[in-house]
Amino acid sequence: MNVHSILSLVEWSLAAFDITAWGMLRGFLWIPLGLMMVVGVFLACVGIAGFFQRLSLVWNGSRASATVLGVTDSVEAMSGEDGPLPVVFHSPTIEFRDDQGRTHVVSEPGNVRFSATKLRAGDVVTVIYRPENPEDCVLDRFADKWVLSLAVFAIGIILTLVPCAVGMTIARL
């Protein structure tokens, strides 16, 4: 056996190892991609369910004028590039009368805390509520009705489509 044949054997062995290593890596890549897709589909379904739940409330609910009794501000730390960043959330407490004339006081209507729009005590807002359960209500504003479910749906779609695109690219290699 001469040096040339030994080098050929080594090159062939390395090439075979690279193919095997790539094949194994390709096989293992399907696991996290599959998990991302499962989580993505789950979140998209949760977003769709939340959207239809709000849609049902908007279509079948009653509307009433509500007075903001107060707003509770809370500061929570959200992770950022430079460490935790403080984010202020505003949770309103509202009071309204239903169709039966009963007064209801609700904290965090729609279980949505918001960080962009700040209400003040004394503000009058429109609320949509279920007549059979007036505490199940939401402020009649686009962000309060739709943003949470649409954001969860969008994140779910992204987590579903990105692994599909990556998987298609891997399959071509």
C-alpha cells in the first residue's frame, strides 16, 4: 500500500463520515422542527378559538356604558437584550348596569391588561357583556377585543411555517 492509496482511503473515510454525520444531523433536525410545528399548530388553534369566543361575545352580547372606577398600574420585568426591562401594565376596574338594571363592578374586563392605552378614573367606555354572565365582558375597543387572539394566532402560524420552510430546505440538501 502506497501513500497515495492511504490518502485516498483517508479522504474516502472522511467523506463517508461527513455524509453520515450530515445524515444523522438531518435526522435529528426533524425533532425540534416537529416540536415547533406542534406548538405552532396548538397556538394557532388557541388563537382561532379565542377569536371565535370574542366574535360570539360581540355578536350575541349586550352593550352598556361603563364608568372607569380606577386603574391599577403594575410593573413587570420582561426579558430584553440588556437584561430585564420594566413594562407597565394598566388594569382598569369598571362599573356598568346591565339590561336588568343590576350594577356590576369588573376588574380587568376581558382578562386583558394593556400597556399602550391608559384609561383614567371617570372615563366612560362602552362594554360588551354576556347577559347570562355580565362579568364576562370586554371593552368595545379593537385592541381589547381582537389583539390577543390575533397575536397568538400569528405566533402560531409563524411557528408552523418556519419549520415547514426549513424542513423543505433540508429535504432538498
